[in-house]
Amino acid sequence: MVALSLSRRLRRTPFSEGVEAAGVKAYTVYNHMLLPTVFRTVEEDYRHLKEAVQVWDVSCERQVELRGPDAGRLMQMLTPRDLRGMLPGQCYYVPIVDETGGMLNDPVAVKLSEDRFWISIADSDLLYWVKGIVQGYRLDVLVDEPDVSPLAVQGPKAEDLVAAVFGEGVRSVRFFRFGVFQFQGRDLVVARSGFSKQGGFEIYVEGSDIGMPLWNALFEAGAAMDVHAGCPNLIERIEGGLLSYGNDMTDDNTPHECGLGRFCNTQTAIGCMGRDALLRVAKEGPVQQIRPIAIDGAPVPPCDGWWKIKAGKRVVGRVSSVAWSPDYNTNVAIGMVRMTHWDPGTTVVVEAPDGLREAEVLESFWH
């Protein structure tokens, strides 16, 4: 058994006490923090997520806060998504790109007010990139990482559980919107969002001191709902086509290659640093793109690196995420595929660790 050596470089979270008491079996490291990956088994966690409700410690979704007169301008500089219509109370999925159009992150932006945003980031040190832009352009905005730790409630019974703790008003919060609700006298942002296709909420816990009181309150209120501690689930994520930054995509990929072109308003997103590069990409079109792939045969071993996708002897792509799906009785996968072989129904071969596997490129993900 291999253990992680903890230090200040690898931070615990406000909910670690509850996570450990719930019997966490594995972690990964995400934004220099612990992120649970398994509680019972991946398969058991998957089934429970689809049938009941789970509480996830996703404190690793660190916030980059923009605050000041130039906050809106800075936010638009970071993303090719046109933010002019974004109102306080809304959450936007925003690809973040560099000057070449390469993906630096794919966070959710939370607009708290006209001059204040939280960027709820995936796994990368985006804070330093944003600080560099502020200094380079001499913007009037403060950028820092606030003491905010998201806690997700996901699953079919998520709304009932969150309403039991925060009141019936949360039921009126629309998808990718948020409301401010009280818990023990503290105002907390509660958004209808989350890294699963089962529905749910993300609670932005501002202040580490109320982390465990909130965790305990959710489990007490959810006792009759079969609430369990959970975490983002590999199988459910792949079925739903939810991409993992740093795994399915990197800064070598543009949003168009990642199937995120619909979030790029390059004609109107004036001020985006990567706009000129993305205008060229939009005109010429990508030469490779993310596709769902079904891999034949028995359950494949875990994917700890990219697997080559081949047509004959030629490499035509890579598989970045894969798992056996009990519901679809196949190996479900996310792959980056060359345009010559990305059409639905195309048969390819995947070079898995246990040998070559036949596979098929699909039209859409399983959800």
C-alpha cells in the first residue's frame, strides 16, 4: 500500500474530518489539495449516485476572486465567451485560453456583482496567469484566492436534501444560477450546478470554520434519503461527456478541439486575449476533436496515461479516459480523434495495456 505524505503543499480541506469518518478509500491530488476518488468501490459509488444523493468534498475547486472596477474587463480578457449579457446571480461555463487559443482551464465563473467574480477552477495554477495579466495591463482589480470551499450535493434526491437544510427557496434556483441562503447566520452562495449529470447543487462555503457544521447538517437531514459521502465518479463522468482538464484536454488544445466551440463567441468577445487565434481556428476548423468511443470486450484496465487510437499502423488519436459502464454494458471512453476518423460509426483500434481492442466512434455521449 502506498500512502501520501501530507504537508502544507498538499492541503486538507474543511471537510476532511467528515470524509475520513465516511471511509474514504482513495484520493487524488487536485489544485494542491486532497480530492476523494473512491468510498466503497467506483461501481458502488456510481450506482448510489444515480439512485440517491451524495455529498462531495470538492474544496479543490479553488476560487480565483476578481474584485474591483476592472473585474468585468479582466474576466472578458480571459475567455472567448461573450460575457456582456451575464448578470449577477448567474454562473457561466467559461473556457479560459492563452494568447494562442490554448485551453488553460475550463472553470465556472460566478458573477457575484458587477465588480466581483469567483472563477471556480479546474486543476491548474490559474491564479498566477490572472495575476500576471493584471500587472501587465495595469488593471484596477484585486486578484486572490479567498477562503471559499465548495461542497457539492449530487443525485436525484439532491434538491430535497438541500431544501431540508437551506429552505424551500432553493427549489426556485434555476440551472447555472445561484441564490444566497443562510446557514447558522452566515450567507452562503448556493448554485444549481455540479460535476455530474444527475442534478444537484454546489454550496460555496465561505469560511472554513463552518465546513464541518454544514457537512453534519446535510448528513443529519439526509438520513432518511440514504445520503452517502461521494465524489466525482469516473464512470458517470465519461457517460455524460464531462471533460477533465489536464486529462482529456491541455493547453495544447483549443476549445474547438474539445467540443466547446459553442462557448466561444469570438466575433463578439472583444478583449479576449486569444481572440485572433481562435478566429483563425473557427474559420479553418479543427483537425481533431473530442469524441465518445465504445471499446469492445471485457472491462479494460485503469487508464493512467493516453492510449493510442489506430487505423491500421497509423495513429489517429488518443483515449484519455475510459471505464466499464454497468448500465451500457461496454467500455465507455473519451478520445481525441483526427478528422479523418471522427465520423460516427467509424471503426478503429485502441492500444490498451492488455492488448489491441476494437472500438467505435459514436455520435453522442451516453447521457
